[in-house]
Amino acid sequence: MTTLPLSHLPTLPRCSWPGSDPHLIPYHDEEWGVPKLDDRAQFEHLVMEIFQAGLSWLTILKRREGFRNAFADFDVASVARFDETDRERLLADPGIIRNKAKIDASIHDAKLFLHLQLEFGSFFKFASQFAPVENHRMSDTSQIPANSQEAEAMSRELKRRGFKFVGPTVCYSHLQSVGIINDHLVTCYRYNEIEGLRQKVGLL
């Protein structure tokens, strides 16, 4: 069993969704909602959200290293060059979710991701367009939505450009995970820390 460092003690006032899970607590405390300017991280989270569709986040998180190994450490240019041999390799890889439609979508979307980088300078800059004018301020996990007007707009734009598996729920989860939206509860010790990080990168 994973031994949690002191910062991950479950007594900290945090969002309730990680529970006491040794995978979810570090993810909540260190990653969720942190603005990710690096496009490798943006692509990693986009692919992970695609594979999460219909599954739990914990299912994907437990296979994260498997996904990193399978998808060239989420180097988008490398994934964009994946061919039929790579597709067959991925379909046979027990370290990931072997879903052909999601595998094909991830490779297909990698090519389009490169186009967005060229057009906007980075995928982060593209995604930042969909930051809410005013952040949610929630005190209960049940208040966290699964969608928003901004996520619907992002989904429409990505679909217009040919992206696959990018419905509003996938887009909303992506915006949460990469810090475009701060959906930590206001009672969570990370809420104000994340707001400070978002202010530093111009999201507030």
C-alpha cells in the first residue's frame, strides 16, 4: 500500500471526492486544478479524459504509467506519427484501456492538436479562451457541475475542427484538470492556492 506523505494526511480540509484513496489524494493535492502551461501535460490530460469517458477517473489514474509508456510519454508529435503497427501495439497493451475507438481518436486528435499549437502558439492558449468569467464558489461536492457553457463552446469548436471524443463533459473535465476552471470547494485548502496560481498565469 502507498504511504502518503504528511501533506496528504486525510485530516486536511479538502474536497470530499478523493476520500482516503492513495491515488486520488495525491492527484487532488498536487495536480487537479493546477494551471498546466506545458502542452505535453495538456495532451496527456486530454487523452486521459478521452479514455475516461464511461469509466471512473481512478480506473485511468491507476493506469497512468501504462498510458505514458504506450503513448510515447504523451509527446504529441510522436503520437501524431503513430501508424497501423502502433495501433495494433496499443490494442494488445494490457497497461491501458484497449478501446479501439478511443485509441484511434487519440492518434487522430494528436494531429489536430499540432495544428492548434501552430495557430494559437500553444494548446493552453487555445483552452484559456474557455475560462469562465467568474469561477464557481462551491461548498459541497454535489454542487460541482459536469458541464458548463464554456465547455460546450470548447466542445463545439474542437468538433468543428475535426476532433473526436470531445463532448462537453470531456471538455469540462479537461478544463478542471488543467486549471482553466478551479472547482475545488471553497472549504478546501487548495482553493485559494489554485486561485493564486491561476492569477499568476493570467486566468483571473
